[in-house]
Amino acid sequence: MLAPLIFAAATQGAAAAVPQGDTPVAELPSAHAYRSGLVVGLSLGSGLAGASGYPNTVQQIGNPDYYSASGLMAGASGTVFVLAAFSDYLSFGLWYGRASLGNADWHATGDGGGFRIETFPLLGVWPGLRGLGVFASLGIGSGKLDSAAPGYPEAGGTQSYAGVGVFHEWAFGRFLGGHFAAGPELEFDGIWSQPFEEHGLFASGRLTFYGGP
């Protein structure tokens, strides 16, 4: 006689533990309240950089007679990127960038491409800063340093590229179901190779289109 009573009590307890009614869909958390879909962006700016190294020739690498160093140079930079917004917090994809700099004695160029990741770490903590993001760009880069005066050896090489930065964007406008966003961006980047290296700090303006809301 105890078995039916125990079974009935267990059944009633399980039924009481089940929430009554469904949570409205509108109240469920969304992974894409601010960013979704394809992300296409462009940043243009200017900054300061320095470059140094040797010609990309085995016999001249490490020989001080062929070493060149630019000192501080100023110039412009530009980057394009195509990402996928996996959530409001994370976008990942590809990028390509190029910079051209110089001073009275030297001129340098550098470019690179690879993978880019953007995160928005404060979105859940401080919604007013949901547009504040940090990014990292990793890949392959190449650079070249030329002297404006004759008699100095050029330097150049192709190897690793890394850049890190911070940006803030404000959403505006609607287009084809998506929206635009714009704001400032600050980046430090570098190219490292055996014969050559170049490092720079750039301030840019950023324009981005998100394919979804």
C-alpha cells in the first residue's frame, strides 16, 4: 500500500518543480542584439613609426656595413577587413592593411594580411560602452626601407605581422537590413623578420557595416 502513495507523492513533487507557462520569446537573451551577419569595415588614419634592418640578402644580413635605421617617421595607413559577427561580443575574419611613412632621409612601406578578431568585453558589464572594442590582427607582413640620399643600403623583409588596438564605434543608419557604425581607432603594430623590422602607432577613423541589427 505504501508504493502507490510514494509514487503519487513523487509525481506531484516533479509536477510542482516544472515551471508553469513559457517564457516569452521577446524576454529571452539574444546573442545578436547589436551585431550580426557579415561585417565589412575600413579604417584610415596616420601615425608614427620606425624601421630598421638589412637588405634581404644572406651575405649582407648581420653585416653592420649594410645596416639602416630610419629614426621616427610619419605617414598614413589604411586597413580593410571582412569578418563574421558570431555574437554581440565576438567577430572574426580576414584583414589587409598598408602603411606608407617617411622623413627627410628615409621612406618606408609596410603591408600585411591575415586573421583579425574583435571583442567587446564591456557590453554585459556597462551597456553604455557596448561600442568599446579591442582587436588583434595576426598574419604575414612585409616591409621596405629606402634612403632618400644615395649611398645607403635599403632594408626589407617578409615574415610575421602582429597588431593590437582599441576602438569605439557608434551605430547609425539602416541599409538592407543592417546598419553602419563609425568611430575612432588606435593601433600599435609591428613587422618582424630576420633582416628587417618596423613598428608603428596609428590613430584612425573607422567605418563598419554590419549585415544584421
